[in-house]
Amino acid sequence: MSIIFGVKKPEGDVVEERQLLNVAQATNRWAPDGTFVRAMGRIGMGFQPYHTHQRSNLESQPAIDDVRNMISMDGRLDNHKELRGLLNIEDPEAPDSVIVLAAFRLWGEECFSRFIGDWALAIWCATTHSVFLARDHAGTRTLFAMENEGSLYWGSFLETLVSAPRSQGLDPHYLTRYLSFFSSHSLTPYRGVYAVPPAHCMVFKERRRTCWAHWTPEARTSFQPKSVPDYEEALLFSFRQAVKRRVLPGSRVISHLSGGMDSSSIVCMADLINHDKTDRPAMKIETISYYDPSEPTWDEEPYFSVVEKRRGQIGFHIHRSYADRGFDVVPWSEAHYYLPGADASSIIRERHFQETVGRTGNIAILAGYGGDELLGGRPDPLPELADLAASFELRALFIRSFEWCLALRQPLYFQVRSLLGYLTSLYVGTVENRNSAPKWINSKDSPDLQDDALLGQGPPTMFMRPSRIHNKLTWRSIVDTLPHQYPEYTCRYEYRYPFLDRELMELIFQIPRSQLLQPDRRRTLMRRSFRHLLPSQILERRRKALLTHGPLRALQVNQKRVRRIVSNSILAEMGIVNIRMLGERIEAAICGTEGSALGHILRFIALELWIRHIDDLPLESDEKFMRTSP
């Protein structure tokens, strides 16, 4: 996971390498392989490589082509061989950045839709005097930008752009969306600093900024199944390819192993690839597993032990419980977190992880995010039934609804009511009103933030099938919650998500919902496809329940501290929350009578602690800083 950054000055101004080196100081601690900068008139870029696989050693950035276009890029191209053929690049050792520049010269801004892999990049176009900032389809690399007095600044991490969080000023729209679990779109907590959305390209030409999608979940492949086994073969093949792309030669990788189907599938497939003499990665994958025996429905140890026994390798085990959180502010002198979510226990957990795993030299983490949402892990009949209703297949709709009612033990009228509400929300409502915010949050969203077009998706139309809208929402819900977007302080690992491989996602989005799950059996296709890959105990494991015991216990044990946070709330002073209504919900949650509000309450606590963290303000202090006006 390399670091990129850059500066574009107004016409007539000049960027100096010394200025770029000063910018690089904010991220030097995560750049073990050096810092390289290049200035060319009013444009300058920096590159801090972090070599995580063999091909990454080929890079020499920032790179310039013969027409003086410049690039800095973080990530890898999985289809570099195909692109070299299309671009007539004969050198098999051509680095990805050279391939991207050649593609940009030939295809212009349309090139971004051709790149398959995990990447974020910045390109200076010498012809149009424009800067292009783009991220891959799933946003597996972060990229931020800021405009100030005619100059443009960008970087992989917020530290590059926000040197003093106390004086930057917080964006109330981001804060309300964070509290509500809404997508932040292109917002960051800081005024004037924005993120390039996943699957998008931002173009900066003088003082004009445009943003458009280079990929959408409706992308189609040439997959045309002739029989049910074709689905199974296609899924297994694509999944194998997705894992193989993420255990490249020279990789130092460790994989999450929770005992669930997703992480277990990744580990078992990596072993299968490793045993294939023609497809072997550089080293056998190690695993890291978390367990909490106090959670009645979340004790993972019996399940990840099954996978460890099968592969003959014991991984790292870390006991971790939400109940251990103390809701204390992290002193700024101890760690710097530029995004909300951390408390004083976070730095302890990070150090424990480093002591346990860091000494192995692993710098990339395989994670199973997306598998549950994409492959029918949630027994939700509404997308399938909505398709039948929209196409007026009434007989099939009645039969399928009846089957789901029997499986879910619900009356038919309840199913019909849910379906009508679902269809209404798809075509009339917004993403946000499908997950409405608590009443104690005073919304500060402006109308433009409610528009899905901000993500380049466009609002749904009456001619769009419900399943296509569902795919969009699924994709967005996944990319909004990926862990790399909230980086740690002690060490920054490169996350790799096999289930979010672009070609695998495009395949899954083409498979009918009825193939992915059945009323009496979730993950139907995945179980059939992976029946020889996974141990039977994992293959037939029931779906995990929500983790509730630890968070509720933490809230009850620390109720005095929580009440102090509420009575001394900075968010209340900013006018973002109604503290009376919130206090009532918190007291009900402490008593165990308001379980549904627990997630939003914990979100409020996390945001309060973070604001105090960036202000370096202890919880006991009565002083309140007004970060921004209501």
C-alpha cells in the first residue's frame, strides 16, 4: 500500500521539490521504502512506495511519458497482461504506472473503466492542464483532495491535507451522516476536504471540478449459463481467480479467519492454490482469529479451529471483546486519529496486534468483506419477489411468496405489505429513508447530498429492475464499511478483499437471486460450489447472530462515563443532537429496554470522543470547543 500525494499550483506559479518533501513528512512514518518526488512547472507529485508483492518493485514513480503527462499510483493492475497486449507494450516487466499512462494516452478518461485491480491514482494531463484523481470500483485505496486559494492538493491519507485538525473546521453534514450510518459520499469530517468516491474519477481543470463514475454495478460480462452446474463452475473459477490475484508472488499476507464461510473460503482456496505447483504463491498463508467466549452467539473458536485442523496450521488467536472498551478519549500526544471511531482502548488493541502479528513481517491482510451481502447470506426475499412483481409474473410471485412465508414463518399479508413498502422505497424514496436516522439527530443535510447522482449512480427509474437497484445499494453498503477507510495509527496494513474482485462481483450481479439463496437455505449457490473446498462444519454453519452482549455490557459498566459524555456533549452544543431525547434513549438502553438504539448510541459516543481527541480535550473538562457553526 504505497502513498501518493501531489500539488497543482495556479498558472504562473511553480512547485518546488522542497515543498513536496515537506508535504511528505506527514506520512514518512508509514513509508519504509523511501520518498520520491518530482516537480514540473506548476505540478508536482510524490510517491512513497510500500512494496507488498513482487511486481510492485518494478515501479519508479512519479512517472512521466513523452508528452509530459505525469502519474503517481498506488495499487496493482490484475489485467496488466491483457492491457499490454491491447497497448502493444512488449516489455513483460513494464510497471503498472507505465501501462496506465499508455492507456490514458490512447483512450483518455475512458481508460479507467478498463483497469481491473485495487488502485488509486493521480494523472496530470499536459494537454488539457487537468488533474485526474480516480479510485477502483470498490475504493480499496483511499484518496482525498482539497482546493485552497487556487491550488489543488491531494493525498492517500488525510494527514497530508489536514495538518491541524483543531483549526480545519468540521463539516456538520458529515457528522450527521456518520451518526445516522448514512454514506458519507465524497464528504470527510473536515470542511473543504473531500474524498474521491469509489468507482469514480474527479477531474480538476483550473477552478472547475467534475466527478463521474467509470464503473457501475450494472456492468455486464459475457457469462451465459446453459445449466445450473454452469453457475457453480463459474463461481468457483472466479473466486479462485480473485484469491490468486491477492496472493501474488512476493506477498507477505495474513488472512482473517473467523470460522464463517467467507474467511474460511479464502483461507482454504489460498491453500488449494498453494498446493498447485503451477499456481503457488510465495508462502503459505498465516491466519489471525478473534474470539470472545462471553458472546453467546459469537464464540468463533470452535469453528476456526476446524479450519486450522484441516490445514494443519495453527494461526494467531486474539481474545477481543467490545465489553473491554472504557469510552476514554485518546490523548493527542499518544496517537493521532483523523477519522472517528477510536477510543483509548484502540491504541491498546493496535499494539497488542503488532506484538502478536507484526513480528512476522506480514504487511497485507486478506479479509472476507462482501461475501455475506453478495452471495445470499441474508435471507431476504424482497429483491427476488420485487422482480417478479415488476415483471407481472403473478403466479410465480404467489408461489414464491408462499414458499418464503413458510420458511420465515410469516403470514402472507405481512409478506405482501413488506413487498409494497420495499417497492415504494426503491422507486420513490432515497437510500437514507430506507435506513431512517434516529429522531434525536438534527439533520443538517442539504438537498444535493440526498441525490444518488452524487455517486454517479443516478436516481432509479421505473424502467430499472428492482434487483439492479438492490445491487447498487448492496455495493454501496459494502464499500462504505470497509476497514481500510479507518486506518490505524501504529501500523497501516494493505487490505485485500477477494469477494470484492471486480470480475467476481460482476458475475454475481448477473446470477438470478433464486440461484443465490432459497427460502429454506441461504447461500445455496455458494454451498454447492464450495462443497469440496470447505469443511462440512463450516459449510453447514448457521448464520452468525448480531453481536449485542459486549456492547450492552460496555454501556452498562461505563454508564457514569456515558452520562458525563451526554451532559457535556459537544455535538449538542453544535446543534447536531437533541440531548434530551438522546438521554432518554441511552437510559432505556442501559436498562436493556432499547436494544434497537444501541448501534446509534455507540456511534454518538465514538464521535464525541473523537472530537475531544482532535481538540486534545479530556472528558472531564467542562470546556467545549465550537468546531463549526450549526
